[in-house]
Amino acid sequence: MGAARLQLSDLAIRIGWERSRVSHQVLRMEARGLVERCPSSADARATDAVLTSHGRDALHRATPGHAALVKRMFFDGLDPDPLAPLHTALDQILARGTLPRPSGRY
């Protein structure tokens, strides 16, 4: 995983939340030791959220259960025929390098 650092306004855009909502959530996560807020490395007027080692550990612990839930809710029970083009599309998205490639088969 990379630097695990993202400007709050960029984070808000990525997840589709208002910036104030992201800011409040990041404050709660900071209180739990999951992230730290610091001046942006790209824009001195902005704030970055930086994942802490405790946050990284929590993320790694949560990932398998979250992935299993998504699989169960969205993919289990689907016919294999519509999954083939979806796999192709996901492979193309992953090839662009904007998302980390998952371990194992998705």
C-alpha cells in the first residue's frame, strides 16, 4: 500500500460526501487513533488524512469480512454468464492502476 494519505476534499469527492461530513468523520477516526490530520503536502491551505499503523491494522482486519459480505450480497447466486464481462471490466479498471489489485481471485 502507498502512503495512505489523501486530502480531505479529494476524499470527499471519492466517496461522494460533503466535505464537512468527511471532516467530522475524520475527527472521530483520529480520536480512535486510525488516522492523523496534518497540513496537506500539496496545498498548505488544505488538510490531509493520513492512515496510522493502527488504522492500517484495523483496515487489514476488516477487509476479509467486508469482502465476504459484498460477495455474498452482490455476487453469490448470480449466473456465471453475466460475471464474465464484469470480470473483464474489473480487469481493465485494475490495469489502469487506480485501484490496488486484490490478492487471490475476486
